[in-house]
Amino acid sequence: MDKATLSLLKLFNERHSLSLIQLGAILNIDYFTLLDPVHYMMEQKYICKGNAALLEHLEGDTISPDTPLEITYFGRISIKQAKKEHLHFKYIEFRAWMTLIIAIMAFLKSFFF
């Protein structure tokens, strides 16, 4: 998952529901630029239309600027998975650097002592 999608999902996770207009106001950008990322997240089942919007708009995937969007269970799981992968990556990086430092110290010790 890329950083932009993750940051948008975190915004949806912090609030109960957001529309495109509200999301654009939070990010201080035009909501037209958010159409592609929002459609991508809907295709991936990270977000969906809110319950009230499902009753009003039964015509499919069309989204108006004020349609409430909510994060799905799969979106919340994806956020947790991304955090877990990030922590695992940091642990692996730390281990690799420590191994390198110990190897360099052992190499230098073999010359001087």
C-alpha cells in the first residue's frame, strides 16, 4: 500500500464518515483531485458509501461530492497490517545495521589487538 492511500485511510479511520468535500477541506486541496484515489480505495474495498447514502443512491458507484464515505473492516485491517509491516521492516533494518557494526568492530579488533 502506498503512503497516500495509507494517509487517506488513516483520515477515514479517525472520523466516522467523510465526504469528498470534507476530505478536500481537511487536506486543503480540491476534491476533484481526490476522485481517483477514492475510486481506487472503493475498488480495493477499503472504503464504501455510508449507510444513508446506500439507501439514497442505488445506481452503483457514482459518488457525489457530499456522499458520506466510511472505512470498511478490510480498510481497518489494511491499516493494522501496514503498521505491522513497518515495524517489522524497522526491526530488520536495526538488526542488519547492528550486525554490520559488530562485524566492522571485529574486523578492526583483528588488526589492532
